[in-house]
Amino acid sequence: MPRTPNEYIVHLLIEGGHREEVRFPTIQEFQKWYSSELMPKAASNDFISVPIKNIQGEYLVIRPSRISAIRVEPVFSSSVERF
């Protein structure tokens, strides 16, 4: 029986060497944000909001044109947690 990830960690690699980590509960939620928010404005220097649902009262805004790479990592409940 295949394992199902509990959540997905999306690593945003930003110009200048900065990295941000955002968590999505499902791959579909990431794909929805990616296709509706990020891709249409990929060359834009205007800020867009990145959803941070786990942390209340914290916001992340980013310039889409400054994102160099995105890595999506599935996290399973049996995975070793990094604290």
C-alpha cells in the first residue's frame, strides 16, 4: 500500500541566497497557489502573498521574479521531524 504524505514542504530559493520554507497540507493546494498566484505574475516585481497557514499572524510576501527555484518535499508521519 503506497504511503500518503501528511503535508508538503515547499522550499523557495530566492535570489541572493535566501531560502524560505512554506508548508501546504496537500499538493493540490500548492498547485492551486502556484498556478493562480505565482505563475501569472512570474516576471513581475510586484509583491504577492505566500500563504502561511500554520503560523497565525505571520505573513510572507515575495517578488515572483526573484524566485530562482522551488523544491517540493513530501513529509510523511513516519519521517523524522526537524526541530
